[in-house]
Amino acid sequence: SGWKDRHLVCLTQKFADFLIAAEPQLQSDTKIQIVTPPQRSRASATRGFNPMAQLALEIKRRNSNIVFDAQAVFYKREPKDQRGLNLQERAENVAGAFGVNEISDLPIIVLDDVWTTGSTAMQLVKAIASPEQVSRILVLSTAYKLTSKDVWKSGIT
């Protein structure tokens, strides 16, 4: 949350390094499209930047085969903040919330910053005209406090 809420945009490059190293499709010579959920207007006003869009742009800057348009997905109706909502409330909160302006016929990677129940990512996939295009859902988050007992399986040291 420090990255987003404390405006630590300097971390964007490090997060891009991690995702590119962890996901072979982001290193590929094959064209792919990254799709990110829109940012709620209140978060946008508070932060002054969209962290996921900035991350996608950083990845695109490093690989010319990446297609990204921050306006590809929009809110048909803006959901309320998901914090504090249970599984059912989260699903209802984002159900039908997303609209899509333009999605290519390329393979798609959905990039999001929080995975609690998966409601946002799943609704975003549903909004995409051809959901079978979605080859990956990448999430850059920690759902709980990591301890020394946690094992990283990404192969990155």
C-alpha cells in the first residue's frame, strides 16, 4: 500500500523487474495486451496517479511487443471500496461494473494489485469480449504478512 497510498512511484521499476522476471510472456517476442482495472475516482484524486497503469506502461516501455491502453477498460458504474466487504458483497459490488472500449485480438494479461476473493479480476475477465483470450491474471499483492517461513516459488533470488 505504500507504493499506492504513499506515492512511492519509484517502486514501479522494481515491480516491473519482478513481474517481467516472473512471467515469461512479458519477455516474449509475441505481441500481448495488458489490461488493468480502472481506478476509482476518489483513489485517483487522492493519489494523483494510477499505480497499475503506471506499472503496465513501465512494462510496455521495456518490451515493444506489449500493447497497453489505460482507457481500454472503464467503469460503467463505479463500485465502492472493497475493503471490509465479505466474499458475496465483493462479488455484488463489482458485478457488471466494467465496460471495455477496445480490446485487441491478442492474448491478454490482466494485471491487478490486490487479490482477496478474485471478484475484480473475474468481473474484468467477464467484461472482455473474448474472455478466452485471457492467458494470465497477474496480481502484485500480498494478502497477509509474509514471514520467514514463506517460500517464494518464482525462482527469483
